[in-house]
Amino acid sequence: MEGRGRHIAVEGLPAVGKSEVLASLARFYPRAVRVFPELVKSVVEADGIDLFRERGRLTRALFAAAPLRASEIARTVREGFLCLEESHLGVHLAYAHALGDRGFVEAFPDLEPRIPPPDLYVRLAVPVEESIARQAARATPEYAVDAARLTRFLSELDAWHAARRTPLVALDADRALSETVAELEGALGLAYAPSAPTAAATFDLLLLLGRPASGKSEFLDFLRRTPPRERAERFHVGTLAAADDFPILWRLFENDDVWERLGRPRLHSRRADGNYAVADDGVWAFLLDRLAAEVATRPASPGATLVLEFSRGGPSAYRDALHQLPPGVIQRAAALYLSVSFAESWRRNLARYDEKRRSGILTHSVPREEMERTYGSDDWDRLTEGRPHGTLDVRGLPVPFATLPNEPESTDPRVLGPRYASALAPLFRLWQERA
């Protein structure tokens, strides 16, 4: 709204939702908005005043509190915040008329100048009967006002605004809360802009490597639970998307089940220990090709990080896998290897299976035979020459890497946060410095 000031009063009938709406704005706009609670209610609760029976005492307390409230609002406005005040003294005057409180009506001309008028008034409007229903739901009888007095109150409040020609905007609050809040945001000129991590602060493409059950899923779960700003600043991971080759492999297993039921030979796998073992080692290149194709569907985007997750084993496992990746992937990538021993990988593999038993892809356990044959050893230490971090030459292109020792197992964020950061920080520096 053009020309609006920085002090805005929000008024309305009892239980219309003023407190809840203003609290939401304060929570979602902490750098722009400050909310002041209703002055009358604050005084009543602070001094233990009966709102309806101790009207004279309330008037005296308001005279004492008004200068401090005026000073706090002025300071907040000077600091550049949008100052949202619940209710205002004109509302209390209208209630005084409705309640027959002649003392406050007569004192009001002396009190009114003590708090400068807001630059804008916003009314959250509902029918009187809706206010009555919401008051009953709120279950605060000490603040309840009946329909007859509410009707008189609205008439007096309208007359007060008309006499002063106040800038007043009325919003319909007899509808879905989200709609009311959205219109109020528009009236106040508020537009939520999430603090998106910048491209310079986060990885573009992260290869997440390691034995089965080395903690890759837990790593991703930790990042997803981390607030976006902290995730970008501490771990250099932006808006997170992940692709894993295991679901692709699982679909091949399921397709083999179909062929088997149809009386045909399995193509890629065989049954082993109640699960599956890979029968055709050509599937590993197939899976990596499918992951590379996934990158093509998700081009680089500022503030976004794509994670490609896979496990490989054998004397040239990761060298072959990295060299199979196309240049367009290699140029964007950094590699993080989660290092656990074979014994630890097998222990976690069994624990994962025993905890939930096999019911599909998420609880799949790699059979011992497959673990020993495929993942018993890999070439990561030889490929990286045992360095904790550095750069690999892959088809003439630099790929920064870091090795993260991921034992002992932990689910404590106070352990995992420093552990992950210790590897991701040097990896990100190398990724930024790559030629």
C-alpha cells in the first residue's frame, strides 16, 4: 500500500484471531515486523485488574502505561521495523461507550494524545455471531462480551473512525485463515522471500560413495532435517535433490521375479539367502549410466545441490565408475566417500534387516555372499593414496574428494554435525579452487 507508515493498528471483534495472525507475521517476518500486544489486555493481566468491574482502576493504569507504549513504538519505528499493534485506544473508547463507562469516556481526550495515532488501521471483520462463537471456543469468560454490547461497540468504533477520518482498511476474516493472512500480507506490503543459499556457497553436484550401510542414507536424512541456511553455511549443501542407483537395481530384481513367474530365466539376478544377488556384472555400468542420465534432467541451478549415491566394490571399482561418468557430470562433481570397515558394514546391514525384516526396497539387506563378492574390498584407498582429501584426475578433469571416517555409528546430531562438517569444509574449498 503506497504511502503507508510504519505503525499499524489491527482491530476487530473479540476472538476474531488478531493475536494469532499477528503472532504468525512476527514469526515469519522476524527481520521486518515487530508486534505489540493489546495495551488494555497487557495492563489488565500485569496489574490483576477485573476488566469489567474495575474500570476506574483500569483507566488510571492506562494513563500510566501509555507513555511507555508510545516510546516503545517510536523506537521500533526508528529502527526500521513495521510496527503492528493489536487494537488501539479508539477500540477501548468504543467499548467504554458500550459498557456505560462514563469515567473513561470523559478521560479519553486527555489520554488520546499520549500515544500518537497509527499510520494505518486494519480491521479483521467478522459478523457479531461469529465473534460470539469464537469467544465460546476460546473459553475465556473473563473477556467475554455479549452480542448487544458488541453491536453497540461496532457502531461507536465506526463513528470514532469517521470523526477522525482515519485511514482504515477492512479485511474479511470470516473465511479460511490462510486467505485472511494472505490478504493482510498484501495490505501490509509483506512478501515472504526465503533466504535461498547462493550458488557460490554450495556444491552443485556431490557424489556420495561408500559400502552398503556405510551411512549414506543417514547422511542425507541429517541434511534434509537441517535448516536450509545452516545446511548451506555449515555443510555447503543447498536445496537438496538426491538420486540413488539402488532403486534402479531393485526394479531389475523385481522384473526378474516377473520373468521367473512367467517361466523364463532371470536376466540380471539370482535368489540368495531370501534376497537377491547380482548375476550379471554388466548391471553396474547400466546403473551408472542411468544416474548420469538423471543429471541431464536436473541441470545446474543456483543454490541447489544434486547428490548421486552409489556403492561399488572390486579392484578397480571407483576408478571404473568415475571414468564412466560423462564430462558434463565430472566437471560439476565433488566426491565424498563414507568409510567404514567391511565388518561394520556387515553389522549395520544385518541390523537394518533385523530391525524391520524384509518388506521391500527400504529394508533390503545385501546377502552375505553378495557383500563378500561385491563389496568385500574396493579401490578407494588406493585411488586416493590414503589421503583424507585432495583431487583426482578423471579423464583429464579434476574431481575434488574427501574421505569421511564414519565409525562409530551415531544418531546424535551433536556428533554427526561436526563429523560431516570436518569432511565437507575442506572438500568445498577444493571444489571452489578446481581449475
